[in-house]
Amino acid sequence: MEFEAVPLEHYEQSVWGNVATLYTTMTDVDGPLRMLLKKRRNGQYFALITPACTMTADTAMPTYTKRWRIENFFAENAFLGVNHLPSLNLNAIQTMLSLRLLAFHVMENFRHDLGAAYQQKTPELIHREFVDGVQGRVQLRGTIIEVSIYGFEHETAAAAILTNLDTKLENAGVDPRIPWLGNRRLRFTFH
């Protein structure tokens, strides 16, 4: 394989292990690209290719690692609609992103509270199993965002977690106000 042909002198010790720094080209890409190559313990190679030719392994690896997490977040949560903008209006975009980020955190915490059997399931699978098709309404009432949920199969489990959420958060030493929703609190009601 091509990666195995990289001479040992190209590898240097970094905080990310031994990483080789090479220059390469790609079809339909102008100019040289920097390739950082690392052989993993299992024998597989990890190659990071960047147009930032001055980037070192110590700066590129953490930067791109964070970038992949963000891209994975958007890919895993496309079912929430985070990959589509509702309009070109910035207030509408901010509201949509805030509500969908809230939905993600609710799903993530719900998954955590469900226990070990659900830890490896993606937020989308949890959504499909517990939430998909649930009817509800979101209303702003002063400093409270009220989420009314109308009967569904797992209402008991959800109500146990979400009823009196602000009190539960305060008792845990967590401020129940949500800064990115105008310091409002959430109130879940089940009908």
C-alpha cells in the first residue's frame, strides 16, 4: 500500500504519536496539500489532508478532530432538521437552531436516563422509538417555554424525567434558565 511506502525518516514524534508530514496533490485541487499520516496501533493508517501547508501535526490534529465531531453532530442529527435553514431571516434561523439544539439535548439526556440498553443508540433511533409521531405544542409564556405533550406510549418515562424539570435542576445545583433561549425556563406538561 502507498502509506506503507512512507520512509521512517518522514515520521516525527508529536503529542499525537509518530506522524509523518508529506506533501501530495489531488485531482482538481490547485497547489500542494499537506498530508499528515499516522499508523494506528491496529495497523490501519489515518491520513489527514489539508491545504494549510504550514500546519503541524500538533495544530492540525486537534483542529480537524473538533471539525469532524461537528460534522458528525450535523450528520447524526439531520433528522432534527439542523441541516436546513427555515428562511434567510437571522431571528428565524437563531430560533430554529436554538430549539433544535434543545431537542438534541433533551434526546441526549433522555437516552442517558434510559440506562445501559440505550447508551449505544443514536439520537435518531431514540427519537424513532420514543418520540416520533408524538403530538405537542410549544408556547412562550413570559419567562417560561411551555412544552405540552399529548399522550404517547412512553409518557410515564418521559414525565418522570421532565416534570418539574426546573426544580430538579435547581436541586442539582444547575441554573434552570437557558441562556441561548433568553434565560427562559422550560416547563413540560403531559396531557
